[in-house]
Amino acid sequence: MVARTIAEKILSAKSGRDARARDTVVCRVDCALGTDGSTPMALDYFEAMGGKRVHNPSRIVVALDHYAPPPSRHAEQLHARLRTFTAANGIELWDVGEGIGHQLIVESGRALPGGLVVGADSHAVTYGALNCFGTGIGSSDLAAILMCGPSGCACRSPSG
């Protein structure tokens, strides 16, 4: 048997196929973190892609930790938008002052050995310390996760 890295093992388990370095796979995400820095743009993409409801809201968390306290009226409006969206979709929100999202992912037990946890922030790689596959994603990736259930979906691109 050929040795495999922990990343190959986790991505194989989450994709249902034998994943090797350089493969492209579609995986079931155990948890996705959005922040006040990334989620507003993800919501714009979500709407542009025709998003109507969030699949698997229990697998999503949003942390208001980048603009905390909000330094401007614009940041306050972004926070209000995120509070409204998360409440309407049953998504857990970590509000200003509750902590840093990456630390809360760990403390809440969402990053576990063998898990796949993504964050719309480059610091998501820290989950690897728990033998979890953690990686940063972009706002459009977060929008796709909001839209798609575990079996995937056909999202239309924001440009048409």
C-alpha cells in the first residue's frame, strides 16, 4: 500500500473517492466559518447565484470579530446585515465580544481530528493543529457552501 498524507486521507473520506495530491475533489464540509470581513461579500454572491435558503445551517458559523467594535457606520450596517441573515437562516452567530472565530471553532468542538473545516479567512489553517483539514476559502466559495447540501448543487455563476 502506498503511504498517504493526512490531507489525502481526510479529503478521501470527505469526497468519497481516493484523493491524491493534485486531484480536484468535491467534499462535504463539516463546518464553514464566515467573518464580518468575508461574509458580506459572500452574501452578495449568494444572492447573485440565486440563493434562496441556506442548506445545512448547522454547519455554518459567523463571527463578528474583525470589526469589533465596529469602527464606522458602514461596519455597523454590515453587522446588522449579518445578524439579520444568520437569524433568518438558523446560522449560529458569534457576536462582537464573544471571541475570535478561529479560537471559538476549536473551543466549540467544530474542529475535530479527521474533520474538514474551512474559513473565509486565511487563518483557518490553524485547525490542522487538531489533525483536522483546515483551509482558507474565498467569499464565493462560502456562498457556494451556503447554497449547497452535502450532495452538491448546480449553482449558476454570478455572471450569468
